[in-house]
Amino acid sequence: MRRRIIAGNWKMNMTKAQAKEFMGEFLPLCANAKCETVLCVPFTDIHRVYKLALGSNVKVGAQNVAWADKGAFTGEISAEMLKEVGAEYVIIGHSERRAYFGETDETVNMRLKQALKCGLKPIFCVGETLEQREGGLTEQVLKAQIEKGLDGVAEDVIIAYEPVWAIGTGKTATPEMANETIGFIRSVATKLVGEVSILYGGSMNAANAQNLLDMSEIDGGLIGGASLKPSDFSVIVNCD
Ligand code: 13P
């Protein structure tokens, strides 16, 4: 089902004390938000943020999940472990994991299937680089990421379109460009998994969020930098 989802991705930010301070400021500001509000936080913050968010409309997510149930996988965290500390969502295949940590379409697919098997809600990220966009390869790259990532998946997933060139750069895709590309992603993904919610991510902020969210294909946002500031993030979750 298509629905408005606003998810923050804290990436590798926020100590315990900072997370507590953030929640103290943010929760009153988002009390009337009508969207599904999610904070995808570092593993070490999940339980604290979950406890602070109890009784509010804020849900908690992780930023990765292991593809196996348990065992000799040094440095990985299982779905069961994530759920135990309060995670309900998980980001999978973020471009930073693909670029810096060797994540491939195949490992993304394995993690995605594991998340679904264990009852976590995956936020599956796709996006092209600047070189690929300028080379006219955007649709080809996205189609391959979606088809390989969703191979063998028939359930509801949330997709996030994050053009790599817009992440953390201050360069947002124009609403029209994001809308057109998300329309393409929807045409590919719907054939595989049916109706999906598709978020835009990449320098989305308090000033540009409403214009992006007004577009017909954009169901929500995945927000990095602006999700670290309660006042900015609350503007986004309170958008119409
Ligand atoms: P920024 O909002 O900081 O550009 O990050 C986007 C992102 O990568 C969210 O996952």
C-alpha cells in the first residue's frame, strides 16, 4: 500500500547523550505528524531511542542487517538481535554501504530476504552515480539494482531512490527529475512486488521537502543530514 513515510537516517552520528537530547526536542514537535515517522539510528542507539519513543508515533530502524540467522559473521548484527532491542525497520543497500563496504546487489538481496523472513520492514535503497546519469545509464542501472535486489521477493518493501550525486552534497534532484525517475522505478518494481511506497532521498531538507512531497510519485523521504536536527526534521514530518 502506498503511504507517506518519512525516515531519518542518522548514519554514524549521535552518541547516547546526543540521541537523548534529540528525542527530548523532537518528540513534542512531531506529536501531530500524520506520516509514518521512522528513525534509522546506529546500532548502539536503537534500544535507547526505542525506549524514549515508546508511546509516541516514532518508530525505530537499523541501518543494516545480517543475511544469516546467527553464527560466525564477525561484525554483523542479526535480525533477531535488532528486533529484540526495538528495531522495526532496516535500511538495506544504502549507497554508502555499496561504495565503502563492498555491498553488492547480491548481498543486498540476501539481506532483504532475511529482513522480510524475520519480520523487519526493509527500506531498500537504489540510486545512480553522477557518471551514470551523465552517461545516460540511469534507467539501466536502476532497473538492474531493482531486479537483482528484489529477486525472489514478493512482499511489501519500501524503496528509497537516492541519487548518489545528491547525497550529502546539497544538490537535490529537482522535484520533476525525482518524480520522473521514481515513476520509472515504480514501473519496474510494481511488476515484481505490486504496489510499493517509494521515498526520495538526497539533500532533502526543511526548505525543499514540501515541493518534493507534492509530486505524484514521491511517497515520502529518506533524510540524512536534516534528520539530525529536531527543528528541521520536524518540519519535514509535518509537511502536508
Ligand atoms: P542527506 O540527506 O544528508 O543528503 O543524505 C541522504 C541519505 O543518504 C539518506 O539515507
